[in-house]
Amino acid sequence: MRFLIGLMWLLHWLPLPLLGRLGEGVGMLLFHVMGPRRHITLTNLRLCLPQLSDDERRRMAKRHFQAYARSILERGILWWGSEARLKRLIRMEPGLPLQEMAAKPTILLCPHFVCLDVAGARIAMEISASSMYSQQQNAVFDVALRRGRSRFKPVKLFTRGDGIKPIIRALRDGLPFFMLPDMDFGTRDAEFVPFFGIAASTLTAPARIAAVTGAQVIPVIATYLPDYAGWKVRFYPAWTDFPGDDVTAATRRVNAFIEERILEAPDEYLWTHKRFKTRPPGEPSVYDR
């Protein structure tokens, strides 16, 4: 892993178009050698995008592996590139809503698109924030990831084991909470709500935390700019009438928003994750071969 981290550091000096193409080449190789992840990706695409043919889904899966591998190599720029370089490469639309975020507690809702770390890095150039964090199995990579995410401003990182109380305290102390709402962590603090029409165990935390703290929810999505020109970070207007009185309906709203964004950039969503790993009682695994 130390070799990989060192290689990422060396590669971050390359021009982005060259680094991006290199990442895509690695991604194409990984598509062919990582059979289990390829199977997960194709299964997710079959369930979520049944209107596509098998050939279309396979081509999309290849593009996703390319986008994912590219994002990993380009992470070196986020970790070690100069602030000036990053600001040139990251286009903000319409801009970081600092005044809105200063006015009340804020949940930044950031689904798992492959460029999500770009959004975190750009926000961290301006303000401190907090976020949920899964400790990496490799200690060297874990340290690099933590340092990379907190290189500009201090970032408070919580684990699922910490529970909800530290998040609530951070929000009340004025730290925006960077929330990734769309991973399957089982049935704890989750409900089965549709995701592209398939029952998916979905965290209710966005609705519950917003209800307790009065926080506003501002979605933020990071995607690639065309022609290897960099990245786009788009902030959406704060949601009104959220969460309302119905946690389940609010959780459905989160998934519906993510579905809309996926259809805008389908290659860049994290299809390699077992989004439907947890099944309702009595239903078999969708990932069994």
C-alpha cells in the first residue's frame, strides 16, 4: 500500500487529461479481472435500469469501472495538489452557499458518486465540517485518507459506532454535516423504501437528524467535466418541508432525488456497492449467482 500511495503522489503531478486517461485504462483492466465486482455492478444495473439491453448495461459497467479507477488516481490531486490548482479544476455551481449554511444547521447530502471526495475537498477549503467515516482496513491508506480529507480545514470524523449524538452536537456547534445517505448498512436505523422500484434498506438518518436539530438539507453532487477539464460541484437549493411528519416519506424523497441525479450521470454512480445486500424478510439475495 505504501507503494500505491507513493505512486499516487508521483502521478498527481501529471496533467489531468493524461492522468484521467491513465485511470480509464486501469479501470478497463479492472473490469476484466475483478469478476465479483463486475457481477455486483451488472446486477445493480439490471435491477435499476431494466430498460437497457444486456449489451448497453455491459458498456455502461465498463464506463463505470473507468470512471471509478480514474477517481482513485485523481484523488492524488485532492490530497497533494495546490489549492490554486484545485480551484482552477473545480467548477462550483452556483457557488458554495456560505450565508445559508451560516444561518442554520446544515446537512450536506452527498450521494455516492465517484467524485464525491471532490465536493468534500472544495468545501474544506472554505469551512470546517463533520462527516461519517468508515475506517479503512489498511492502516497506511486510512492515515492517507484522513490526512487528505482534512488538509485544508479541520474535519470531525465520526463512525457509525459513535451514534447520532456527536453529529447533533456538531450541527448545533455550527459544523455542517457531510452525509452520505445511500449505502446498505443493514436494518439498523433504516427502512425498506424503493430505489429504482426495488426495496432497498435505506438510512433514515437524514430525516431523523433534520427533525431533531432543525437542520436544512442542501444536496451536493460532484461529477466530471467533459474533456478531462476537471470537476463540477453543484449545490442544490435547500429542501423545503423536509422532513415533515413522515420519516418513511422523507426517506423515499432522498432516494427519489438520488435516482434523478443518477439518470443525469449514470456512469458515475457507485454501482460496485451492494446496494441491495439486505433483503426484506423472506427474499433471497439478488447477488447470488
